Amino acid sequence: MGQISMSQSGMGSTNMGPNGMGKITTPGATTSPDPSSFASNVGRVLVVEDDPSVQKVLKHLFETEGYAVEIQSNGQSALESFYALPPAVIVLDLRLPKLSGRDLCKEVKAQAPTLPIVVLSATSDVSDKVLLLELGADDYVTKPFSPRELLARVRAALRHTLRVPSASLISFDNISVDFKKMEVLRDGEVAVLTAQEFKTLQFLVQNPDRVIGRDELLNEVWGYQNYPSTRTVDNHILKLRQKLERDPASPVHFRTVHGMGYKFVR
């Protein structure tokens, strides 16, 4: 298939609040979706896109490959759909009416850190890519795009998500991690991790006592081989140390192997 090209004029606008951010109004009950429901929707793709021509292309693309497809045309209805029945993966345009793609990504990842989101946008600005990946997006495809490339990236994001640890509950030192509930406890108290911090922790725990390079972490955790800076990995390791180590300045579990990367030791 060839590339799909869209003009900016076909994009919707984002409702902005007084602080310049899109307004987030979650549906009636704001209870977090049950993470166990993700497994029952392995083949379901939620496409959030307001351009009818792109909707048609993506619906055909994914249905041809055996996926069930749900289309939502604005960020608010997509958020409501997510709360009602979380999909296996979200393909998300940035320029949406009612709720921006950025705010939708942030809200979904706050509730379901491991649910993969592949962003689809006409913008190619590097700072936007960094922002979306920091918010937890798993990959980023710029319009005009190759449908086959998008399909490959969605499949890769799903593969990363479906790699679950051998045990859903692990503990080390004073830390307990429940991967099914997506919950981390430190001394019995909830430790709040961002989406990417949780995914970084999960990948490290899945690979104990193995030295993991920054590039591998970027590819495996972010699912994005051209991420602008490996400093992102360093910053996330630092945050994990600050939140989970007894003495962040002398880490026991999240160790640096100089010149090579990092290693998790229970």
C-alpha cells in the first residue's frame, strides 16, 4: 500500500481550558479499568481519528489483518470508550476535538500504564515526539504514513505489552510489585510511578542480573528506535532509585554498569 497524505485543514481542534490544556471530563464513574480486561481484548484496536478518510483506511487495514476495530472521532468519546471496555491497543491522532490527543494519552496511561498507544499525527516536530513518549506513548508515526509501517509498529507495541513476567507478583527488599494490578508498594504504602517508570521497572524485573544497554531499554520499553536522547533512560532509572531504593545515592537494586548500561539485582 502507498502512503496516506492528509492536509492540516482536515484536523479537528482541541477544546482548551484556562491553563491551556485540553479539558478532561471522565465519564460518570471514574473507576480505573480492570487490567485483567485487557487480555480479553487482545484483538481489538481503538482508532481515535477525526478524519473520515483516514478512519476508512485504518478500519480496512486492521480488519483485513483480523483485528476488531472501534472508531472514535473525538478524544472525549474515546476516553469514555476506554473506561467502558479497554482495547488491546490505541491508534491515536493528536489533533482531536473535545479532548486533545496529548491529554487523552496522559489520562489513559495514568490508568493503564502498559496499554500500548501508537500516535499518528501530521506534525514532525521532535519536541512533540519527546513529549508524547514521555507521557507514555509507545511509538509515533508521522503523516503521510505507510499503512504497512503503521501495522508493523502496532504489532510491535502489542508484542512488548504481551511479554508478561513469569510471576504477576514479585517482591524485593521492602518493595512489592503487582503486575496484574499495576501497583507498586513500598513499606506497604503505594509508590506512584508514571507509565514509563512502571514499564522500565517491569522490563528490568523481567531481566534480573543482566546488563541492559540504554539503546535496548529505549527499544524495548519505549518501542521507538529513533528516540532523540538516551538521557531519557538515565532520568527514569534515577526516578526509580528515588522512589524505590532505601538510599538512592547508593543503589542496591538498580545498578549502573559503567560504559554498558544498567542491571537489576534483587
